[in-house]
Amino acid sequence: MNMPKDPVILLSFVNTRLRNQYPSLEELCKSLDVSSEELTASLAAIDCYYQPEKNQFL
């Protein structure tokens, strides 16, 4: 699957998927075949970090 390149759009895309389809970041990454390290690094560039207790990037 092609992930959005723009980090702000990526944030919205990932948080929507986490809220509606996946119980964890690990499950999302496995299902979409993406590296959690690359995903978290992309979102860290806009100062957003995964919060496991909320299952979203803030």
C-alpha cells in the first residue's frame, strides 16, 4: 500500500487506521507491510509520537 508522503496527511491516515481497524501500531505496520521505525521517524519530524495507551500519535 502506498502511504501518504506528507507527514501531516500521514498522521491523519495512521491515526484513523489505528482508531478504526488496528489495536496496536505493531498490527498496523504488519498489515500494511511498513517499518514501524520508518513510520515513527516520519511522524517524529512533525513532533508526533506514538502513545500506546491511547493507540494514536500525538
